[in-house]
Amino acid sequence: FIGLAALIFGNWLPFGAAAGAGLFGFADALNLRDKTAVHALLLFVAVAALVYAAVQFWRGRRATALVTGVLGLLSGLWYLTTDEVPGEFVQMTPYVVTLLVLAVATQRLRPPAADGKPWRKGQVE
């Protein structure tokens, strides 16, 4: 399912699918790192969420900014109050990233027009 998510995230284009596979592969490679190295990812998530919340607030999307800002603050609080991330969180990261990317990115993506139609060699439509 992660491969299918990479294809959808890449908007059915080869380079986009490669970028999606790289993103999901990075999330999966976090399992190979120690828990303290992954702990810094919480700080990145907090800063990225707060910046995104500020952009959404500036664009007038107050509800999205509020939700994203709260998530960013919670992630930052988690970073400040702990020294390492639990192993279970590290193991579920690829799947959470997949769900988040599909929930956010697929709202603007559209499949190819001929997706799901049977194709026969030499047939012109």
C-alpha cells in the first residue's frame, strides 16, 4: 500500500513517484537509527507545523491554522519534555507519514483520464 501511496503522491508521474518513494523510504529508514537521533525529528515537525500554521493564518484559513498550530505546539512540548522517542513510534512512522501525505496531498491530485479503462494494443481512442 505504501507503493500505491507513492504513485498517488507522485501524481502518476515517474519522478513524482520516485520522490514519494524517497519520502516513504526515509520514514522507513528511521527504524535503523537510534531513538535519540529520531528525537530531533519531533523538533522539525514542530517547527514545520508552526510555519505552516502561520502561512495558513496569513491566508485567512483560521481553522486550519489553529489545528496545525496546536499540533505543532504539542510536538514541540513532546520534544522538550522527553529525551527519546518510544520504539513503537519509530516503527509506525512510515505508516503515519503515508496516511498524512495521502490525507493532505491527494485532495488536489487527479488520476489520468484513462485510468481503469481496458487497453488493447493498436486500439485508438
